[in-house]
Amino acid sequence: MRNIWAFAWGALVGVLGGLIGLGGAEFRLPVLVSIFNYRTLQAIIINLIVSLVTVTFSFIFRSGVVGLENVATNWEVIINILAGSLIGSYVGVHYATRINERVLNRVVVVFLTFLSIVLIGHNLIFSLGSFQLPSLVKISVGFLAGIIIGIFSSMLGVAGGELIIPTIILLFAVDIKLAGSLSLAISIPTIVMGLFKYRSQQRLKEVKSEQGFIGSMAFGSILGAFIGSSLLRYVSSSLLYLILGLILLLSALKLAKHKTAA
């Protein structure tokens, strides 16, 4: 029964991820901690594994809507942010495996709350347009943003799409749907780097007994990513961001209550 619920939650989060170009980890993390009662570090590792499956299949499914040729023509954007995110992802694991569990919970709650504000206020943020900056400044800002995104990715078990997408839009004036696919292309190697670092620190063994659960949630995520990607051309982006922002805020509140109870 537990694995059935894992499949269902994986599918639900996968739909949200496929719609906008995310791994959905920000929504999955509170579920893993509050509903399935995993310790925070365990939840982060499981989150990374399922996120890798979700972003990979979301990228494949979305290619029919966005077009791989459009992604390929923006390879400079991908390389720019990816260079920083790989470094940040490697560094982030160091902090995640050493930080106090209660402190890590607080970081997660603050991060989720921040992302909910970004999503709810996306109209104001994106209406600003892209920053008119010299090319060298854009590259530098993109690289630094990538480092920060990578740190959060491996520390919190997320793909970081909510940070990557606004960064791409504001710096490089890319359409929001294309930015979602570029975000997925950046997230895949970033997550792999985080998992590689956890493996090198022998941390993956902490979730070795949860293979059935992880598999069920991953298969659910694939189904959800397919559904979400299929709905991409029909759903209003503005309404979608508002709904996701509200869900994310509720998730942060739920996780905060769980933290207090602990």
C-alpha cells in the first residue's frame, strides 16, 4: 500500500514538474518528510534520485512541444549556468551531510517559502524583462547563479528549476516555455553530480532498503511527466505559476509544523 501511495504522489508531482519544466522536487520533499516520515537527509537523497528520473523524462516529453532544435540553439545559456551549478552541486553535498538535522529542516522551509513567493509574484518578476547587461557581466552573473543553484540542488535534493528559469528569462530574454526545457537540460547533470558526491561519501546506502519505494515513485513520476508535458500547450502559464506557488507555500507550512513537532 505504501508503494501505491508512492506511485500516486510521484505521478501528481510529475504532472506539476512536466507542465513547467521542473523536477518537482520542491513539492515532493515535504511529502517524503511529512507523509512518509523519512529523515530529512534520507528524503533529500530519495528526492534527487526521483528528480533525475522526472527531469530526464520531462525533457524528452517536452521536446515535442518546445523542440530540441530550439534548445540546441541556446547551448551557450546551458553551458554558462551549468558550469556554475556543477561546482555548487559538488560543494552542497558537503554541507548537507554535516549540517544539523533541525537546521537543515529550517533551511528547507525557508527555501520553499522563498520559491513560493517567486512563483506567486512571477508576473511582476518576468514583466521586468531581461536585464540589459554587457555580455561578460551576463556570463559572470549566470555562472554565480549556477553555483548558488547547484548548492541548493544537492543540499535540498531539488533540481533548482524555480531558480534556473527566472535566471534564464531575466538574463537572456528567453521565452518561459523554452526556459523550462533549458532548465531541465541544466538540471540533469547537476543532479547527477550531487548523486555522485553522495555516493562517494557512502550516503546512498541510507536509502538502499527503499528501492521498492523509490522505484514506485519514479514510475509514477514518469507517468506524471508525460501527462504534464502533454498539457503544456493548453495551460495558461500565469495561472499555473499562481497555483504552484500556493501549493508550494502550503507545503512549506506543512513541513514547518512537522519540524516543530520533531
